[in-house]
Amino acid sequence: MENAIKIFNHQKIRTKWDEDEEKWYFSIIDAVAILTENDFQGARNYWKVLKHRLNNEGNESVTNCNQLKLLASDGKYYKTDVADTEQLLRLVQSIPSKKAEPFKVWLAQVGSERIEEIEDPELAFNRAMQTYLQKGYSKDWINQRLKTIEVRKELTDEWNRVGIDKQNDYAILTNEITKAWSGKTVKEYKQFKSLKKENLKDNMTNIELVLNMLAEATTKEFSGKENPKTFSHSKSIAKKGGTVAGNTRKDIEKKLGEKIVTKKNAEEIHFKKKKKLEHE
């Protein structure tokens, strides 16, 4: 796991990155101290009482937190209650604090938008377009990225049709597809691009997106034709669909004389280029 410090309202929260789970974990005491404006001991006491109350209310999502060794002010490591992002946001909702109010408003807004998007899926595409534009992506890249979302949805719909509906199973099949076309698992691909929690597709070049889209679209077509009855068969189809795009990648690389799968992430592909143009 990787140690780090995150800034929360200009104040520091101790964190750890779990490479296997691909999750950030945050010190609950540090977060409570900031939100309640208490010192360390006061925050510990507050959390002890809050944890007991939440436990009595049956809130296991927060009270079943992990403990990790984090660096303390005396330079030593001690076991500390930590929360992942979901647990931390749930905890924020349970603390009456002016500092917590902006997060509560934001959570309410996100929840409202999510309900609207379920009723009208087009809203999700429009909001995604605006988000990418604000981050600095080009319109051409964004159009390509939104197309990959459509293709991915068609693939997951096909997996649902054949009885696959668990996120863990999606991840396994996605790994098969990704490794077959790129030569790397999703985790290896993200490490190659120096990513952690960031979305892999958001950090792909246009041609990487196209090849990934080809792999997923082909897998969907193969699955529709073969109508698999077992998860093992779906894995085989995923590998076959990815291989089609993998062969295309190799053919392009041979003719270009360079690798398609690149270490470049969004910062290098889009943002540095944009900053350079702005300064010229």
C-alpha cells in the first residue's frame, strides 16, 4: 500500500492507497477532527460516541471500517480506523457541521442527477460531455469516448441477457478482453499509464479507444451468435473478441513502426498539449 496525505478543506487527512483493491483509505479521526473542529483527542472521543450510535442504528457501512497503520505526529505508525470513499461520504452525512454542509448539498445534487439520468439516459451523455469539456478534452475525443460508453452498455446488456450481472464477473471478462487486445490486464494497463483510481478509458488515445471499442463490440456480436450458457464460455468469447482487436493492433503497429498502447495518460495526451497551445 502507498502512503499519502490528502488535502480536505486545506487541512490534511492521512491516507493509504491499496494497490490490490484500487481504493484510497482515509483516516476517520483526521476527517472527524476537521469537520468537528476538535483536536486529536476530542476527535477520537467524538468518533467513539458516533461509532456506537451508528452501530445501534444498524449502519454497518461505516462502523465495519478497516484499521491500517498510519504515520502519527510522533513519527511512529499506529493502527487507525480508516474509511474508503463511500464510507467517508456516509460519515460526513452523520456529522452536524458547517464544514460538512457543502458535501451534503453536493451528495443531494448527485443523487438527484442520478435519478434524473435513470429516467432520461440522454441527460447522462449531456452531463458527461460538459464534464469532459470542463476538464479540457477535445470535442473529437469526447465524441469518441461517448461512443465507447454506448458500446460498453450494449456489451453489458448482452452479458445480462446470458445471465451475467455481477460487477466482479464484469471485471473478469473485461480483463480477458483488455489483455487479448492490448497485451495487458486492466491493472497492468493502468500501472503502465501511471494511473490509480482514474478511469483507464479517460486516459486512452483515440486509437486506443477505437481498438478497445472494436474488442467490446466484437465480443458482443460473438456472444449474441454463440449464446453462451456458462461463464467459462463467456470468458472464451471475451478472449476471442479481444483477439480480433489485438490482431488489428499488431497489424497497425507493423505498418506504423511504433507501439499503439502508450504510456501517455490524459495529462500528456490532452492537457499538456492544450497548455502548450495556450502559451504559443
